[in-house]
Amino acid sequence: MSLYDYQQSKDLAYNNEFYALLMAAMREADDDNLIKLYSAFPETFTELQARYNAPGGQLEGEST
């Protein structure tokens, strides 16, 4: 991690929800880090996959 990464994390933390950040991290993670994220947050990973494959990210039964 660098100073730039740290500073970016501060900006992200003030403008985003935890699960939004977590799903963004999963989208961008390399294989090793994705395994770690999946191990810690399997339900979030499963939901991210379901939303990725759903039209517009909307799951069945959700209203807009």
C-alpha cells in the first residue's frame, strides 16, 4: 500500500457505503485477494455474482 492508496481510501470512505466498497473491491481484486475477500464475505460475493448476471443488477422480486 502507498500513501496515495491511503489517501484514496479516505476519500472513498466518506462517500460510499460499506457493501458498495466491498463489492467494488471484489470486482477489482486479483485472484489471491479475491479468495481472501470471498473467505471473509461469502454472502456478499454470492450476491455480487447474482447481480452481475441479473439484468440491470436487479434481483427477482426487487422493485425499482
